[in-house]
Amino acid sequence: MKKIKIKRKISIVIFSILFIFIFLTGCNYFPKFVEIDDNFIVLALGIDKGIENKDNFRVTLVTKDLRETTDTKQEGGANKGVFVKFESATIFDAIRRIHTIAYKDVFYGHIEFIIIGEELARENINKTLDFIVRNYELRTMMPILIARGITAEEILDSEDEYENFVPNILDELLKNIGGHSISKVVSLKDVCVSFNSEYGDTIIGSIHKKNIQGENSKEITTIELDGYAVFNKFKLIDFLLQNNARGANFINNDINSGIIVIEDATGKKNSLEILEATSKIEPKYINNTFEANISIKVITNIDEIQNEENYFTVELIDEFNNKQKNVVLQEAQSALNFSQQNGVDIFNIGDEIYHKYPLKWDKIKDNWKEIYKQMKININVETKINGTHIIYDPIGVK
Amino acid sequence: MFEKNNKELQFTEPSKNVNELTSGNLEIILGINSDVKIRKLIINEKTNIQITMIYVDGLANQAFISDYILKPLYNNEKLNNAQDSKELIKLIDEGNIYISSQLKLYDINKTLDEILSGGTALIFDDCKTSIIFDTKGFEKRAISEPSVENITKAAKDSFVETIRVNTSIIRRKIKTANLVIENLVVGRQTITNVAIVYIKGLTNTNIVDEVRNRLNAINIDSAIGTVNIEEFICDDVNCVFPQIANTERPDKFCNDIIEGRVGIIVDNLPIGYIVPGTLVQFLQAPEDYGRNYIFGSFIRFMRYCLLGFTLIFPGFFVAVLYYHQEMIPTRLILAISKAHTGVVFPMVIEIIYILISFEILYEASLRIPRTIGQAISIIGTLVIGQAAVDAKIISPITVLIVATVSIASLVMPNQDVSNALRLWRFIFVIFGGILGLYGINIALILFIFKMAKLESFGVPYLSPIVSGDDQKLLEDTLFRFPMKFQKTRPKNINPLDIKRQG
């Protein structure tokens, strides 16, 4: 009899523990699950100012069309996107109201891009990002892009002649930034970190629609990644494009690779490829004022020579070096001038001063913007040419 | 041969005491059988000594009886000149009959046992003794190739049904004088011989005593099938995992005995049991030792990984697909979503359906006659693979997953472990479908709890992974190191002599 009683006790204990495990987990809406194909898997999110009411937000969702195509001609049908748009007073409200018009459950866990329109960014970008950071379902490592000149809806809703799917295009664009280093991938987490710092300012990558010549000399539009959008606190002020943006990258130590085009003595243009570029910012306190030195080191290879004459002497390499240095200096200087004129500290110089002179920083931090506009910042560039790839003299030279 | 069914009593009248060893009593017990032959012999007509010879046709070798018992009984001068039974017994004791094994018994039950085992009995009524000669001559199966555990680089003999042949195979492989083969009898009606095999001075006597006690405590009618002995010896019948290893290869059996384990051989079963059995032992296959140690280690490590894979992967898949969709990479989830559009059943039902249908296929493949085996396998693939996917009942990705997992579960060298894993897979799928990864964790805790609690003859089931005491984990468990590293016997079975080499 004792054996049976002990077994009963043990089984009661086990069942009650299992009951607690299963039914009191604290998960909302038990059991919450959705079948895989009853889900809209949202791939990109676009946020704009409202059309009907200027205070509203307009949200665009993009997901891939997974319906089966019986039309065998249309091979690109698998790449079509499904767009859903809604406008409402706040972003979360708009997202929830989408359920009234979408025919499936919407799942935000796979969002890969967030695109914010220029008009909205010029007003205030902070209030748009609050929901995205706060909610647990959205990822925080996704890149943010600012749409320059048009709304996010127009970028996401574009269908070019080849009917390429927009998130795929953006994916490829961001993957290949390393080749030219004109912009950089700024994720939501980076934006949050830099918004949280009181004395620095943010830059976010920007995209733009462009017309290029396609087949049969028709014009097609495609998306171009062209530089940075510069923010003063939470408002967009201006854009840094092309080479200026690369100059900002030189100072921020964000260069992966790139091509420097120089013009030599005879007027022909040659190109050099950057192998490595590093930079260092050093603040100094001289005569009761702050100064900073930015030193940039660049190592390159000679990649393309368009001259046909006899080449390669030691003086030539020195000449290339000088020209290169000037080009880099010019790019970096233009970026620096831009930031100093507008009073936006996008290179985090304030941070460097705080780390080196914390007590002095305490005194001046309230006037940082004014001090930054007048601060003397020197840029030193050192370049070095490493090699010339496979051949030495250009072909066809005697 | 052609005798009347109702035999009349041919011999002396039964004595009043039924337990006395007389031929009359034996005839009452055995006389009704048509294959028991009772014959009365008279030796030495002068003194008229009467002997009764009883043997069972089919169990006893007739040639032996006529050549080696009857011939000397009648041709030997000394035997023919015996005065009375006592002298005759003494003469036979001295070896005048040409059969090597000879027993003198005074008990009727033991005589019956010997007669029914194939011996020939000579019964002396007045002295109430019987002399038994071992004349076994029944048909037995020749030693053939093992049917299941076939290996190219090892000996190709296997156990047969006769216990004497099995013990002879073992003696040929282990020639030391310390090998002990003890005999027990199990089963009230079948009276089966069971042999315990161990090495004296090497095996821990506690294990041997425990085996002996458990076998003696079995109180059942028949010991013919495996279930009757296995279920009574093992520690926990309610656990699906086997606690006793069994094999049909004598070389694996002998290797394990030399390591310090105890072996059990049952008459009429071509199986050798090895006790105690731990989980690590079930994942060791003899092929690992035939190959180079690097390749053997690789395969053995893969076996451990596949153990975890086959157990957890379907449940993990269901859990992640339902509750944690953000864990799956984006392209994969788009592909799965596209493959699943239009399918009727939810994923959990699909996976359970396919797992059950695989079980049905296994079971059916055991019963198919060979002639239509090919056709059934084609039907199986068509039904489960092609037709069901086209009819939108299941989606192709679940077929892929369950097929991979099923093949992985067949890698286990022991079939009982494979069956147990297939059963636990269902539990994991159900838990995963209810609670997501949290449910998988709960099921995993239950599984490990059940396995860790299990013991086999005093040895923990998960040792040497579980117990401490400075056990070397990697020698022969996860990987197979070369033989020069395996210097000691496994410590979890506590052999009396630890050193194995050098």
C-alpha cells in the first residue's frame, strides 16, 4: 500500500508542475500562432507625411507576391511585390488599421529596410522611430534610408521595366557599398546610439531615383544610393553627395575601398584604388582654445594609366602621391567645411575632446555648437603607393 | 514405431510410492508418448538381471545406443558375468560401456529431466538407481552468417539455437581457464537451460550475484521467447530504451565479457545478452574497430550528433515555424511559405501524419513476402511522396525533413534504441507544437530526467558521461582512440582488475 501512495504522490507532483509549465507561462493570447502561409511577411516599410492631412503618417508595406502564377510567360511574376498603404495619426495606428484592408495576418519580424521620406525627415525624425524601437517584434539591426526628393511610397511602389523587386534592389545596393565607399549602412541601432548622444549629430544614408537609358533607348528609372542625409538633432538640414560624402567617410574611418581619379602633368586622368584608409582625430588644448588634428593615412595601388608615353620613374610616383594627397585633402576639407558652416558635429569631435579633457569639456559643453563653428581643425593626409598590379609599364610603350 | 495408442502396462507393477525410481513409475509418466521408447533388457541369463532402457526417439542418437551401449552390454564378458545389479552398476561405473559421459542418479525427477534432454537411461529397479548416458543426437542448425550485423572485416559466425554449440564457440574465442560458464534452469514447463558467462577474477562479483538472483527469481511457465527473460531481468520495464544489450555475433559478445561484463546465453535462442547495458554501449558498433581510428571516430561522433538530430529536429522545426518565425532567415521563410500555400492541413498535423505513415511503412515491410516487396515500395513512395504532395495534403518540405530524420534514426546500431528514438520524437513534436521552444525545453528536461534516473544492474545508464571519479570521456565513447590509449577497462562496471594492457 505504501508503494501505491508514493507513486500517486509523485504523479500528482509531476502533473501539477507540468500544468504550471504549460498553462501559466505568461505568454499573451495562448496559443498564439499563425500558419506560415497565412502571413504577410513584410519586407520593407516606408513612412511618409500624410496626403489628406499633413499631420498624419502614411505607411507603405511591401511583401513578396507568393501566389502561384499559372501564366508561364510571366517569369518575373515571382518577383512582384504586394503593396499596402494606409494613413493615420500615428504609425502604430496605421499599422494596426492595415488589418482592416489586408487579407492576411501581417508579420513584422522580417522587415529588412525602413525608408523615410524627405519631407517627414525635415520636420522631425524622432517621433517616427519611437514605435519601431519600442516594439519587440521589429528587428533593430535593419538599415534606415532617407528618400531624397521623393516620398518613400514612390520608391517602394516603383516598377521598372525589368520589374525588379525593390527590397532585392536595395539589398544589392547596400551590399556593394564597400566597392565605392560613398555612403555607409546605418542601422537603426546606430541611429539610436547617436540620437542618444547629446552633442553629436547623425548622418543617414540617402537614396534617390534616377533615369537612365535602358534597352531600345527607352528611359527607365532605377534607385541610386548617393550619399548622406545630415541631421541637426532630429531635423534634416541638407545632403552630402558623392565625393563630399566620401570625404566624410575619410574622416570617419569608414572607407572600405574606392577609386581616386587624378590628373597628371600631361592632362590625362589615371585612377588609383584605395587598399586601406585610416584616420585619427586628436584634440589639443593650446592657448586656452581647443584645436583638432585629423590625420588620414591612405594606401593605394595604381590601377589604370591612360597615358601612352614612357612611364615609371621614381619622380613619377612622388608626383602621383602629391596629386592623390590633394584629392583626398580636398574631399575631406569640403566635408569638414560643410559641417562647420552648419554647426553639425558629424565626426564626433566633441566625443574625442570629452575623452581626453573631461573637466575642460564640462565647462564648454553648453556652447559646443558655437565653439565648433569656429574651431580650428587641421587635416593631414599621408599617402603611399603600394604597387602597380600585374604589369609595370603600360602596354604599347617602347 | 507403429505401436498402439493405448499401451498397456508392460512391466512390473507400479510401486506404492510414486516418487520411487522404478520403471513402472516412469512408464506411467512417459508411456503415453509415441516417441518414448521403453525396452527391457536381460543380462546374464543365469542370474536374470533386468534393466530397463528408456530413451526418446528423435532426441537420442540411435547409432550411439546400438553401438556403444547395447554392444558392450552383450559382448563384454565382465558385464555378462555379473552376479547381481549392484555388481553390474559397479562394473558400469568403472567404464565398461563406451560412452564418455555417465551419471548415476537416485531421483526420479532428475532422471526424467535427463531423459527428456536426450539421454538414455538404464534403470535398475531393485537398486532404485538409474545410470544416464549423454547421447544427444537431435537436428541442429549449422553455424551460419549473421543475418543482421554483417561486417566485412570480422568473423562471420553467429550464435545458433543449441546452447552447447554456443558455449563451444565462446570457448574457442576465450581460451583462458578463468572463463566460467554456470548453468541455471528457468521456466516451469519449458525447463530451459540458461548459462551465465563471466571471467573469474575479472568481473565484479556483485554483478554476477545480481544476475544469478534475478534469474532464479523468475517464476514463469515458458522461457522460449526473448520477452520472457528480458522483461524479468531488466530494471525498468516502463522505459522504452533497452537496458540489456543483445547481439548475435560471438566476437562482440566475447569482447564485452573480457571488458568485465556478464553474458547470458539461453537455450533455443540465437542471442547472447550482455549485462549491464549503458547508452554509450548501444552506440558502439563493431565496424568502428575494424576501420582506422580516425574514420571510426568520425563515424561514431556523427552517430552521436544524429542521435540528437533525429530526436529534436522535427519538434524544433515545428516550434520555430509556428512561434518564432523571426528566427528563420528571410529567404528560407519565403520559400517555405510559397511551398505551403494551398496546403490543407497545418504543419503540425502534416508532420505527425508523415511520421505515422513512415512507421506504417516499416511495419508493413516486415510482413511483405519477397515477391511483391518491390511493388509495395514503389507504392509507398508514390503515395507518400508524389501523390500526397500533388493533392495538396502535405507540402514537399515536410517530406524532406521527415525522410532525412528517419534515415538518421536508422544509423543506430541497436534496433531497440532506434525504436525508442522514434517514439520520443512524437513527444517532442507535440510539445513543440503546443509551446514553441519552451515546450522543446520541457520535453528535453523530461527526457534527460528519465534517462539519468535509469540504472542497469547498479550501473548508471548514462555513464561514463554522467558519473565523475576521474573518468576519461573520450577514450571509447565520443571518439574511438587507437588501442594503445585504451589501457584500462571501463570503470563504471567496476571490474576487479583494471589494467588491460601493458
